[in-house]
Amino acid sequence: MTRTISQAELRNGSASIMDALEAGEDFVITRNGQPVGELRPITRPRGMTTVELRRRLARFAGQASGAEERAEIDAVFGEDRLDD
């Protein structure tokens, strides 16, 4: 279930909100009563474990360009999209 909280609640209750995120709770953040954003827990992409992700990225340690590292991260998590 998604919980709606104000910007002030986010600011003043960040520790408890982080705990709720870790527990799987979603949030809609409002400013002046209008929704402006969402907070939701990070999920593992395609069932990948942290160990697997570290193993995949370790092959780049000290030898790959930033572009190669970014391509691998995008392959795992998807590309960032900037909506202009």
C-alpha cells in the first residue's frame, strides 16, 4: 500500500521513512497538497543478487573506461532516461 506524506513529514521523519522503505513500503510525496514525487524501495534487477552484481562489475576494476563500466551498469539496471 502506498502512503502519502508531505514534504515536511519527509524532512522531519526521514529515519522512520527509511526504515519503512527497507520494509518495502512506498510513498507519494506532496508539496502544498500536490503530489510531486514517489519513493519506493529498490528491487534487485532480474533476480540478480548483490554477489552476482559485484562479480560482474569486478571484471572492470581498474581496467575499463567509464563508458564500459556505465554500459555494464545500464545492462543490469536499464538506461537512465532524462525527460526534457
